[in-house]
Amino acid sequence: MALLDGTTQTNQPPVQVSDDAAGYYTLGAPLVDPVAPTGPIKDRWTNRKFENRLVNPANRRKLDIIIVGTGLAGGAAAATLGEAGYNVKSFCYQDSPRRAHSIAAQGGINAAKNYKEDGDSVHRLFYDTVKGGDYRARENNVYRLAEVSANIIDQCVAQGVPFAREYGGLLDNRSFGGVQVSRTFYARGQTGQQLLIGAYQAMERQVAAGTVEQFTRHEMLELIVADGKARGIIARDLVTGEVSTHLADVVVLASGGYGNVFYLSTNAMGSNVTAAWRAHRKGAYMANPCYTQIHPTCIPVSGDHQSKLTLMSESLRNDGRIWVPKNPEDAEKDPRDIPEEDRDYYLERIYPAFGNLVPRDIASRAAKYQCDAGKGVGPAVREVDEEGNEKFVRRGVYLDFAEAIERFGLDGVKEKYDNLFDMYARITGENPYETPMRIYPAVHYVMGGLWVDYHLQSNVEGLFVTGEANFSDHGANRLGASALMQGLADGYFVLPNTIRDYLADGPFEKIDESHPDVVAARTETEERINKFLSIGGTRSADSFHKELGRIMWEYCGMERTETGLKKAIGLIQDLKKEFWSNLKVLGTADTLNQSLEKAGRVADFIELGELMCIDALNRRESCGGHFRAESQTEDGEALRHDDEFAYVAAWEFGGEDGQPVLHKEDLIYTAIEMKQRSYK
């Protein structure tokens, strides 16, 4: 692997020839990041921080910032910008910022510290991330992420985050998928929770200081774009039902991902796309929406009664071994009764260089293939194929810790993973210390999101997007332990250094609630709420959501085809028509009303689902988490087509009855060479 400095272009712009999605979209003008830096890649972020203009302390007190979301990206941004002296309004729909979904992250956070002296570096973290994303991420953003990563650990240790330590007191590391070094810092299986407490206490300090005003149980329902710039939001108090207008000089969305479009996912039940989707409808481009991450280690679906799934940390793949019975007839046996010679440790067999630590997309598809071949374990669940035929399939593989317990002892395994094992036992009623865990892939994260430039500003002036809500850092597949890294990098270090260049033009002309664009945004919001309540149909929002999720999982899940995606688009369009004619929302708007909340979120999910399928249909290649059955190697691996699809697909809202407009941002590399991924 040659070390390139970023001064020589290594690939040519793509030219798309295939057009599977013809008739479903309109082609728009090409897209270019207007603030992308050039020069040696190691100097780009350092130079940009110096080039960006400053805002003097007296002017900061005159500038207002709205931040939607209080997870790692939003909480860190609120704390940092409040500390800098800006006036910050922080919004979350939860009853406390500490309930943001970042709290659910388990395994760890990556950083290029090289504490293990195993060959890690900023450039290797950059390389692993671009390769893990199947060469569909921007190199500028990824290198900055790798460069900033080391600062995150120092910041969090200073806050008191209790990272695991070795016997001598040094911070410990472990490995995650897609890498051959140990760079993941962790706090047992509670890393997200501990990091969020660190960001939360930093933000609460600013709340006490008066620089951050906190709005809990408030859901953003509309973006205010006045005179072409993002200038505020319309929010609804989820307890009283009051709709309120909030104005500012700039808006930051840190509202997380949209994995719940699949209904069943590892996301919190309240996680939704509404903040991002309302911004999209106001002009913000949605980039690469079809890039969905399916996490390989989740507790399998057990029946139609479920409303969410549970993640089992990727860190378990450090010491657990994944296998299935070689003989399908052994699926019903107690796994302890299946002899070693009748077990297939398929990841170790197929990918000897990485074994059980291959990237998530590869491990997930491999599990699916084993179950499709009849080697799955656990209860059989009902499925419906593209022709509508019903079948029952065992969707589970074993994650076995018998060897780890023999190597480390029971206490050694408990020290690393006890809370994860306890969670598994409570949910399944099985003891994972005695019998292997059963796991299967589930929707976990999305790499797609609102399009942003190098400064994290969307194409709507004054609208910045951070964390999972944007698309910028992970390409077509995120490596494990990189979500926390991106969230904190954006919140603590990137956004504060880029948003100031925009705010340096302030103080801005003030607008009030009588501005025509503000009035229009509030009127649209209130009319939409009234529409939900007045339809008077027979179906709940949950029933529509569940049906949408089944369509998305069947046709836009782990494996996608042209035929299936076109069928899905038709089904979603029919579902949308029925939603707006047969929805039933009980209660009123002037009080706590979860049915009303869900109606708004599901309406946005339905529109998003259609765009995801169109995006997947257009991209006739397999890359990362996007796997088109028409584009695979002889041994079933993803086959990219860089000559056609080495671009970011940024979609513009085409209007209520119009087609989405596709803008392509070519991915040009100067510090890395594109290759077909291999983890064998």
C-alpha cells in the first residue's frame, strides 16, 4: 500500500451508462463541494482552520444558534458553542438530553492513538475508513475525522469518561471489524452512555451559565427558510401540544439517522427522519439515502409481535466465534451437542485474514447466505418472497464464547462483557455463558443523510448538519466504533471551527414572526397537524409503519434487485395514497398525543422510503451496505463499478407530485487508490 500525499489525482470522473431508474427521477446539474480544500492532505484541515474567519467575543453574544438533537453531535456542539459565548437553543423530543439514542452505543470509539504499537496511524485510520466504506466517501472529510480522533479521547478523559484501562493504568484498546489493529477505546459495553454523560454535563454547565437554553419534549416539525437562508424552526411541545416559532441566525441539525424506516431496527422507538426530511422538502439535498448499515450481531427476530430489535455489540466478535451447523438437520439440536467437526466457522473459513472481524456488511451478508442455505438456527420465522409466496426460515447463527471462557476464565469474560451477557439473558431467557448466543443481522445505522460541504453546511445557506444526520464520512458502509467518533468530532472540533466562518458575516438582520416565510412555515405546520386529525380513516400510523418496514426489508434490505425495487416503489406509492385517505389519529392536538406524533413521522418515512428505493434502483452496483444482486463476483462478493458510480447521489425534492432531481458529486481521490475490497 503506497502512502500518497494528496497532490496527484488517482481516478477519473465516472460516466454513468446504465439507467435502471429511468422514468423515476430527473437529472439535475452536477454538484461540487464549493469549499473543498486542496494541497497535501495532511495539511488541509490545519490550513482551513487558520483560513476560516473568526468571530470576536462581543459579536458572539449577538448571534443565535438553534441545535436540533442532543446526542453526541448535538450535545457536544451545544456545549462547545455555548462555551464560546454564542446564544444556543437546544431542542430534543426526549424528556432529557441524556435519553438521546447515542446512549445505546455499546462497543467503543475509534482513535488513531497507536497505544498498542501495532502500526496504527492517522493515515491508516483514514485508509481503513475509506476502504471500509467501499470507496464511496469523501477523502477530505474522512482524513479530517481520522486526524481529529485523537483529540476526542483527550477531551473525554478530561471530562472523566471512565474508559477501560489496562493493569498498569493506561487506556485499553480492542479491535473492531474491518481493521487489523486495536484502536477502539471502550467503557465495557456502555461506551455511548458514558460519552453522552460527558457531553451532557458539559452542556448542562452552559445551561447553568445561561448560554444554552434547553427545550426538552419539543419536536421540530418544520424548517424556516427566510430569504433563502435557514433562520429557525417550528416546534411542537409534545406535552401541551403548543406549536411555537423559534428564530436564529443559523440552524444545526444533529437529529440522528433514519433506520426506523424499516420499522424493525436497533434504533430507539422514537428515532425518526422528520427534522431532516422537513429540511429536505425545503430544499436541502438528501445524499445516498440507500446506504443502510445492517449490523451482523443483533438478537434475531422472534415473531410478528416485535416493535424493535436489540443490538449485541460488535466488540463480542473479538472473542466470540461465529458458526452454523454444517448439516441443516442439526439446526434443532442443542448446540453443545454438535461436535466440532460438524460446525462451520464460516467467517474464519472464507476470510482467514480478518476472520470474525470482517466489516459489518460482509459479515451480515455471510450470515444471510448461511440461513438461505438452510443452516440457520433458532425458531423459524414467516417470510414472504417477491412473488408473494409464504415460507418459514430460521434466521440465526451462533456466537460462541466457549473457547474464550476456556482461555480467559469465566471471570475474565465477565469483566469484558458482563452487561451485554446480562442483557442477552434477560431478553432471550438463555444463559450465554453456557450456550452460544443466537444472532442475526438487523438495521442499525444509515450512512446516507443530508448533503453537506467540507464545512458541514448543507446546500441551504445557514443550515449545518452533523453526526449521523449528514452523509459525509462513512461512504457505503461504516466501520464499527466510528459513529461515536464522528459525532464527537463534528460536535467538539469540526463544527465550531467551520460555523464561525459563516457567522463572521454577522450580526445578521433580525427577522420576526411576522415575516412572510415564517408565517408560511407555521401555517403549513398547523394545517398538516389538522389534516392528520381530520382524515378519520380506520388504520393507525403504526400499522402503516409496519407495512412500510416489511416492504423496505424485503426489497431494499440486505439484497436488492431491479425487479424488487420497482415493485417496492409501486407498493410504497399505493401505501402513501392509503395513508392520506385512511389514517386514524385519535385524540386532539392540544395535549400529549403519541398517535399524532407517529402520524407525522410515518408520513415522512413513507416519502423517504420511496426515495431510498429510487436511489438503490439507480445505483446498479454493489458497494458496502448496498448490494445489488445483479452486481456481484463469482463468489458472491460486492462488485463496484467505479467507472459509472464513483459519485455521491444528492437528491433534490421535486415537489408534491414531481420526480426527485439527482445531482451527482464526483468522488475524486488524491490520497488513496481505489481497489476492489478484499478481506481474505
